Amino acid sequence: MNDPQDIALPPPELVDAIIREVDSKQALLNLRLTCKSFHEIATPYAFHTFDIPMKSNAKSLVIDFLEAPDLVKYVRKLRVNAQEGTKVFWDVVKDEEGNELVLYPEPYKETDLMFSRLDDIRCIFLNPMASFANVDTLCLYFPEVFRPEPLYEDENEDGWAYNLAYKICRSLRYSPLKYTLHTLEIQYLPLCDILLEALSSRSSSLTSLKITECLPKPYLTSKFWDSFTYARLQHLHLSKVGIKIEDSPSKNALETDLERFLLRHSGCIRTIRLDECLIIVEKGATPGFPRTWADVWRNIEENIPHLKRFKFEPAPRDPSYVSSGSSNYIGLSYGLWQWSPRAYFSIISGERDRAAENLPSERDDRAAWDRLQTTLEKRRKRSN
């Protein structure tokens, strides 16, 4: 039998194309051990992404990895994953049956230990991050459970979830990483404005921005919509975001938050994606919508000249969906804003029934959406 090191391989470009499709890091790590050729090809893909879990050993994990600069150079994406909630700060062991047990500290030790862990996280972002010199993508994934419970209470600013978000955003504000980022993904991150403001500048290298909020709690503030600017931003992806209707002081006109943001980036935006986003009016008044998705589509078609692609969910995709009785689309695309506590909600069926004559028309939205897509298709053909 031939030695694995001597096995004839397909052309390198074919092997590279195949390995590029492997999405299991463990599979890539195993592949590196098969032979020298696979080791060389698989290594950049195996270490393309580095995950930083919010565990008690997060700091040592990062420092240990940085002691292998021949691998660090391949890292292009950093993912900070706090999906398991604030309990990740405590040590976890398994009992005799294999169940995970969280070892909470004694009450008098809890505060000191938590502040120590938070300080570790701050140190990770202020110092070791600078050693990831080739990183251009940062993903900050917080758990959806950070939504305040019960539903109508404001988030506790003394809670550890809030403090964790604050430490991360505040540290990244002063981290050299912000100068190299091309792609930023934020998921359910309180205080994200701190980081978004730090990246806002004429020299910002950010080209792609994805923000997922946590319904019904809004994390994006009016500062993001009205003033933050990313000079090279080409791709915007918003998910579960409430988009309020406001009077524009600059034009004395009615616009949504989204329109003001996009018009400020009209020279660079190429693609937009909106998932489960709502146009919002203030709760309390009769739910009339002085600005609708149809108005937004028309404004974007006329004033965002370099836009090539726009995806929107939910959006009426088939003319058969458009009917006087198809209220699902309206309920999922339009919502209500409540100031105290700050939150936004989809329109419930009772409110749709009581104010049906004041609600937007799905047919109008569909027509404007189709016109926009036709325009974008023509632009793509011209560019090709």
C-alpha cells in the first residue's frame, strides 16, 4: 500500500475548490493530518474563523492560540459567541449521568468573580485583538434571551448581560481592530451604538453591516439612523428591526429611519436585505400610516442610483396573495411603537379590524415593489 504522503492528488485548484465547500472545522482539522499536500491546502480554511466563547477560560484560550503565529495569520473572521447567556461566566461540570451543572460561586464571592471575568473580556478586546492583524470580519452574537422579561419591563442596566455588552462595545471602541474591519455582524447586542459610532467615519473601511435586533426591544437609536456614516458601505442587512416614521428636519418631509440612513449612503450602497422588519407608527393614535413600504420602495428606486439588489421578507411575491382579506402581510410588515417602555410590536388582528380603512394597501406595496425590482434588473443587465 502506498504511503499517504506519496498518494497522487488531483490538481491543487480542484482540491482547493472542494475543500472550500467543507463547513466543518473538525473535518478540516482532520484533513490537515492526512498528508502534507492536504495540510498546506486545508490549513488556511481550518483557521479562517476563530471563535471566542464567553467562558471562564476565554482569555487563556485566546492567549494560547496567539502563541502560534503561523496559524494566527490565517484568521480572517472573529466570532464572539455569548449565546448561552450570562451563566457562561461560571464553571460548568458534568455529573455522573453526563448532565451539565453550573457551579455558581458563594453569594459573597459572586460580585468579585463576575467583575474579574468582565475585566478578562475587556483585556481580550483591548490587547490580544491587535495580534489578529489580518482580521476583517467581526461577529458579535448575543443570545435572544437577553430580551427583557417580563415583556414590558426595561432591561436591567445593572444586569450582567448589560455589563457584558458594555465591556465588549466599549473595549472595541478603543481597539485597533476597528480600523481593519470590512464586515460587522451584530446579533441582539445591547449598547451596540457605542461600537457603531466608533466605526462611523469618512475613513471607515466597513463595507458590509448586518444587524439583528431583539423584538420588541430596540437597540438602534436615532443617532445611528440620523448621523452614523460609513463611507464605503455597500451591503446592509437588517433583521427584526423597527423602522420608525419621522419628520425629516433637513427637508421638512416625512421619511422613515431607513430612508434617511440610505440616502446618506446613496453613493455607495449596492445591496439591501430586510428580514422581518416593521414600519412603525406611535401606539395610541389610530393606526394610520402616513408613510408605507410603497413610499419607501419609490424613494429608493429614485434616489439610490447604485443599488443592484434588494431582498425583503415578508414581501408579496405572487399576485394571488394580494387580496382584501390577506391581512397577514400587513400585520407582519407594519407595527406600533410604544415610548414607555421603549418597544415595538406587530399590529394585532383586533387593531387591524378596528382601523382597516387606515391601514396600508398590500396591492400598492406590491406594485411599487415590482417596479423597484424591474429597475434593479435593468441596472444589473447594463452593468454586465
